[in-house]
Amino acid sequence: MKSMRDLLSSIPGCAMPALSAEELALAALEISRRDSDALAVERQRTRQRRVESSLARSAVPVRYRDAVLRPLTREQAPAYRAAVEFVTGFSDRLRSGAGMVITGPVGTGKTHLACAVANALIGQLRPVMYCTALEAVALVRSSWRRDGDLSEFDVYARFGDPQLLIIDEIGVQLGSDFERMVLTTVADIRSRNCLPTVVVSNLSPMELHGLLGERLFDRLVGFGADVVTVPGRSLRGVGV
């Protein structure tokens, strides 16, 4: 059914009556609501673009870019609860520099857990960087090439930029003085600026402490770091 205003507007030459104050207010409200909805959509799109850009820069492996803080098995629930607490309390971590050590047998989902932490923080638009220990060493070595784009200073600065650094596969090949020097330098840079680091290893906490030494271990993960064990059998056969 047409309103009186619709009927009058259909008559040629018929002047439209002025809008009442109530009608003006309703019209303004409708325009404001449409503008607000459009702004919310644009903000969401902008935020999504920023998240996707941050994810690309983080170097989180493609396999784990959808990893979320949800246990893969029931026995992993305590490890994931600790990871959730790490994320929710991350602002405090930026004051203390306390990181996290994730250990456990081969294939139990340690990298999945670390990347789930990374993804959650990226979702908060926090800068994150992921690499393996060997990649960190190789990146420093690459700065020595004459045709290299980055100086050694630039490379170390990259490790000191993100709010969270994840170093995976610690202990796979760590024995030379140079490898220790690289990790020690990275640890010193981040420790001075209270930037948390997550260390992932197949070694037990005691084995890892013995391999790195007390000074490097404490500087790398920070005083007060959480030690999280991801238990269970290998899940590699189920896509982890």
C-alpha cells in the first residue's frame, strides 16, 4: 500500500509537503546507519588486508597459516591452554621479555602450536617473524656476499624488529661457534628490548639448556619463560 507521500509525489506539479521533524530525524538516522555500515565494511576489509600482509611478512610456513589455538589431541590441551595464556598476556610479555620454550617428541605438533600462537598475534596486527635456527644462520651468512642486498647489521636488525620471534628446530644442527654466535647476538638484541622469543625443539628442556648453555638459554627465551611440552605420538600421518 502506498503512503500519502508516495501518492502525492506521483501527481505532476504537486508540491511535496515538508518533512516533519520526526521524519527528518528518521531519514538522517537511516543515512547515518548506511554510512556506518559502509565504514564498518571498509574497516574490516582494510584490517583483513593488513593481516594478510603481516602474515606474508612473518614467513609462517604455508602449511601452518590456518593453525589455530585448538588442541590436536586431548592430551595436548594443557600445552594449548598455556599458549592461549601466552597470547592473552602478551602485552605483559613485552614488558618482561619472557618467551616460551616448546618441546616434545618428533611430529607431535610443536610447530603447529608455535604457528598458532603466531597467527593469533598476527590477528591482533602484531608483527611476528618465524624461521628455523639453520635459516637464521644462513641469513647471516648471506649478508657476507658481495652481491648481497642486506648487510650483517641489517640482518640482525630484522631479528630485532618483530614483537615475537619464533625460532624452530633448535638443536637440529647447533655445534659450531658461529651458530652459537648468531643465536647469542639475536638473543642479546631481543633481550635488551624485552622482546619475547619462542624456541621450538625436539630436545627436552634440560637437553636444550645443556646445548645452549645457561647464558644463551636465559637470554634467548627470557627470564620467566614458559616451558611447554607437546606430548603424544607423531601426528605427521594426519597432516600436521
